[in-house]
Amino acid sequence: MGSPVDELCLVCHERDDGKVKWLKCLKCKLGGHSTCMRMTGLKSNASEVNWVCDPCALVIKSEVHLREEINVMTDGVTLAVEEAVSAQSGQVEKDGMNWAEVVSRCRKRKRTQKNKNLLIIKAKGSKKAVDMKKEVEELLSDVQIMDSKFTNKGNIVINLESEEKRNAAQNKLHEVGNLIASNGKRWDPKIMVCNVARNEDKESLIEEIIVRNNLESIDGVMNKMKIVSERPAAGGTVHYVLKCDPEVRARIHGMNDKLKLKWGVHQVYDHYFPLLCYHCLKFGHKSDSCQCKVIGHAPHCYKCAGQHEGRSCQSDVRKCFNCAASKCQSEHSVSSLSCPIFTSEVNRIRLNTNHGF
């Protein structure tokens, strides 16, 4: 049963609406919503859960007959709270828990269940996160979503009951076509093949890498490598950035990070350059899917931090917008190796990449 009509939550000062569990102290009879008290991990199925608040626990512990008093108050019935802490001097075993003990156990269990069945959803192109959430809820109306939240990159993270339901939801979202769903696994590695001659045929580059470096033994290797980008290099050569499977990366690492091509042997490096939005200068998304651009915020220059596009900047001053906002030394560009925010993002990508070795 719920709380009395005149009993208010100690945190939000609202009455019990019956939607969440109501915690009620055995001694002082005061309590509140379990969500307000940040104790949502309780296993009890009852609408009202008895427990011992921290101030009352201090009073009870000072009394001589601690266990006898608790048993009288509960009529010897075990409280519908998760299992009590192991018996220690001055504590109650399987009878009640004070505030600190319950919160500690709930948080511990929450940490062990973190990232268990999460699904990260983002939209192809420009779409507001609120509209995307409505679309996801309509598509997954037959699946129970345990929890959902927005990220600072405009994506949605949902938590599902089981791995099977997560995989089913992921497949259903893929069928739609305008949504990308991933389960938060580690990323496939990217490598940079340096100083490739320009007369090297780009279309057959992957095939040549496979043949000349004996990678045919890897199943489906043609589908496990693709060219992501290219950038000009010294001497009229080109650096190619390739995305590959961890198994392919491990094989290349075993060859001392060198690849044979038609015109010689080329050094290979891991490529950790983060995805940077040249509109809001935040990491993790492109400017065509920037939420700041959707709602009409002015762009910021990646060279001088002014309110204009970086490609049209005529200033010789170098100022990092992200470091200036963080009140750090900002006499550098956004993507400079001397930028602590940029280097921390590079390290984050490195740690979340599955290299295969």
C-alpha cells in the first residue's frame, strides 16, 4: 500500500503517486520515493518498502538490544529489501539496512550491469534528437525499453532487457535505412599506408595489398578492408587511410607494420584522427549532422575561434575554441597535437579500438 495522504517525500515534498516504490523508515515512519532517494535498484515487488534511515540507525545502534528492537518492530518478518550486509558488530543481519548500506549496494549492482544491453542509435543526416527518439519508440513499440537517454553528440542510448531483444531491435532499425544502430562494441582499426605513388591504381589497391602480402588466407578479406580517405604527401605521393578488420590489422602488425606494393615497401601506422565537426568544433560527428547547425547556431572557426567558417578565415592568429571555452592555454588550432582536448580524444579512440593484438 502507499503512504498516507498527508505524508510527503523528504526529497521532492510530493505525495506518493503509487508509480514508484515508497521507502518508509521503521522507527520515525518518515520516507519518500525510491527514485528521489536514488535507491531504484531494490528487488522488492511491494509498493511500500520498510527500512531504517541513517539518523534512526545511529539511534538504534546506541541501544543495547539492537536486534530485539528491530525484530519487535517488524514482527520478526524479514524486510522486503535486498539481502542485508553480512553480520558485523552493531549491524542488523537480514532485518534492515541503513541509508549508506542500501545506496552502496544499489550503486555496486548498477555498476556491474552497466553497458550490458545498450544500443546506440544515430540518424543519417540532420535530424533532431527528440524527433529521432519518437521515431525509435514507434519502431520499437513491441519491445520494452528499460531506459533511454540523449548523448551530447545528438545520439540516443537505449537499454533493453536482454541481448536477444537488443539484437532484434538493432536488425529492425537497420531495415528502416535512415537510422544507424550499434551495440557499443570496440571499433575496427584504421591504418595509414604512407607515401603510395600516385600512379598506383586506387581501384585495385586493396586487391594488390592482399595478393602481395599473402592475406588471402583470411576469410572474406576483400570485405574486411576499404579505403576511407586519402591525403597528399611529400614528393607527390599519397597517404591512404584504410579501415580494416582486427584480424587483418593483427596480420599486418606481424609483418612489422609494413606492406608490399607494386613500387616498394610502405610503412603502416595506426590512424586515430578523431571525427571533428567544423561547425561547432566538437568531436564525434560531422557538420552535416550537427545539432547546433540544425537549431541555427553560428559556426566557429577552427583556426582563430571566431564566429565564421574556418575555410574562409584570413586571420594569422591561432586560437583553440575548445581550450578557450575550458579556460586553458589556447594558442593553437583545434586539431593541433599541442591541444590537450584533441590529444585526449585521440587517446580515447586508441583505447576503444580493437587492434586484434
